[in-house]
Amino acid sequence: MKATTIKIDGELLSAIESAKPSGQSVTAYVRTVLRKNLEQHKVREAAAAYRAFVESHPEERGWLDEWERADLTVPAADKRDAP
């Protein structure tokens, strides 16, 4: 497994030490923060891709509009009872 060392000192280290939970090491805290940041980045990329998909597929936008108008408090009609 590839690993790297990053030097953190001065004000940045002090800020990290102040922000991290008391029972967590600086290394574990930084790792957690970086993972969360990367996950947020993935979510933003997925949202942008979905937005582009909806913009390029008008029928999908229509289905979404229909879904948003649906009254979700009323049970759906049973298709087996339909004529």
C-alpha cells in the first residue's frame, strides 16, 4: 500500500489540534476530514452529471415534474383492478 507523509505545522497544526475531538489523534482526524471532503466531491460530481442528464433528456424532466405533482398521501391505484 502506498503511503505518504505530509508535514503540518504552525497555525494549521494548532487549528487542527483545536478542532479535533479530544480522543482522536491528529492523523486520524485529518484522515477523517479528507475522506469526508472526497465524499462531498463525489456527490457534487454525481449531482452535476445528473443535472446534465436531466437537461439533455426532456422526457426525464417531464417524469420528474409528474412525480413532484403526485399526491403521495393517496394509495396508488391497483393496476389489477383497472379495466
